[in-house]
Amino acid sequence: MKRLAVGLSGGVDSSAAALLLLEQGYDVTGVILRLKPGNYADSDIADAQRIADCLGIELKILDRRDYFKKNVIEPFVSEYLAARTPNPCVECNSAVKFGTLLDYALEIGCDGIATGHYAKIEEKDGRFLLKRSESAKDQSYFLYRLSQIQLSRAIFPLEGMQKDEIREKAEKAGLPVARKGDSQEICFVPNDDYIAYLSSLGISSPKGNFIDKDGNVLGEHSGIINYTIGQRKGLGAFGKPMFVTAMNAADNTVTIGENGSQYSIGFVADRTNFISVEALTEPIRANVKIRFKAKEQPALITPNNDGSVTVIFDEPQRSVTPGQSAVFYDGDVVVGGGRIVVALQQ
């Protein structure tokens, strides 16, 4: 691949990626995605234009607000209403950044795309592997949904670099965003306050019952979207520490239990995607990451007839949360992953 569309976000990582590619002799076109509703992206677009001018490359603005709403925001809302805790960045990467952006790049004559993600792609035995970055900011967890076609057309120039090293390089090159702060976790949720964001959409969550594992009513909760698995604070007084262990949107209940009840022996995950293998046809052992900041845990992963998998940990794990992504690793290689739908209790 010689001609690449670089996904510019207006931040330092993507601008440094474009800089590195230019230094390596690639023909680079900058593309910024307009995703947020209204004019919220205008400042980022302005920064991206300043970056493009500094680097001497063309910048194209790709308006995908409707697509983003349908494929990222609406599923995000639906998951919360279904009593699950979603990870919209995973959906955005597969559908938007490596989906519609890649399609557009090919339409304008590019060979592929490059982004400022911290991860590594390696071709081996006819397959494109996704591997953990050596950087402390490794983002391979968020990329497990990528297909072989998407991986074959993508480059991650920042692989192995540390953030301070990238900022220093950007500063030496005179890039105007060298010291710009990192973006927030969920780009379309102001201040990472998802409850306020859902309220701004006119979404409310009715009160319901706190129950124990046997269905006994223990009290009243303030709305199911206000809770997540493993939560302790904000539950009220029960005379002893209590934790959220399950939520049920159908009957609007939040199950709570004493310390220890928030642990699970495993889980079932659907919407699976595998990278290092075409499909999972027999049980395998792998290290499993149940959320981005969680430590990987050894487990047995068994395929089910419906395309889902059942994962059993070597030791019970705390706060296995439906809606979150579980990603499977073999050393530094991403085997694949899926969406947690059911936590399995002891």
C-alpha cells in the first residue's frame, strides 16, 4: 500500500501517524469524520485543517453523522435500556473508522487507511493478526471486531511508541496539537456522564425493585440505567455492604447481594469475532480481558452451536458485566472476542 487515507481526529496521535507515514514515503490524504450531532465537531475539524496545512496534505471532511447515529449511538442507548453496559468504541471502530472510512478511502483511490491507534498488525500464514502494542496505551482490546479485509487494509504507524515520545516528535515537527489533551472515553457523551446524556435524549428509567437472588424484594431502586454490575455505592442502607449482581430490564429489577456474590465463574458471549482463526470449532485456553482496564485471566473458551461461546475462568472473577466486550488473547495475539450477555454465578 502506497497511498493511504489517514483518519485525522484533530488530536496528536492521528497527526503524528500522518507525519510518520509522510516520513516513510507514503502518499497521504487526511480524512476527518464528522460524527457528532450539530456543530460539536467544528473545533476538531479546525484543528485537523491546521494539521493538514502544516503537513502539506489535503484534508477531506466525511460527514457520517446519520450513519454514526444509527450504528453507534442508537445501539448504545438500546443496550442501556436492555440493562447492559455497552462499549460504543468497539462498535465505532468496526462500523465507522474501519468500515465507512475504509470504504470511502477505497472510493477516492487510496490503497487503505491508517489511524493513530496503538496496536500492531502482522501477516502470518495467510492471515492478518492483530497484536498487542508494546506501548502502555495498547488499544488492541477495542479492535477485536475487525475483519480480515479491514486488517489487510490498515496500518498503525504508532505501534510500539510511547505517548511522550509521540508528543515530542509532534512538537519538533511544529504540529499545532502537540500538547492537546487526550479525548474523553466516549466522544459523544459530554464529561463521560452517560446518565445526563440519556436524559438529554428524553430517556427516563422508571423506579423498580431491588431484589435478592431468590426474588425477595429488598427495597426500591431509582431506575435501572443508574446501575452497573459490581456497583456498591448509591444503593442505599441495608445494614451491610451490598453489591449489584444482576439487572433485568423485562421486570425492571436490580439484584443485589452481599460481598462475594459479585463474583462469577464465567460468562456466555455472543456477537463473536475471531481473528487468529477462521472460527472456533473446539475448546481452547486463552487469557480473557472482561473490560479494557481489567487484568487478563486464564480461562477455557468453548464454542456453542449458536455461534456464542461459554467462558469458564480458572478462578471466579468480580463484576462480569453484560454488554461489555470480552477479548481473548494468546500471548500478544488477539484471538477474538465477543459481547458478554450472561454472567455465570457460582
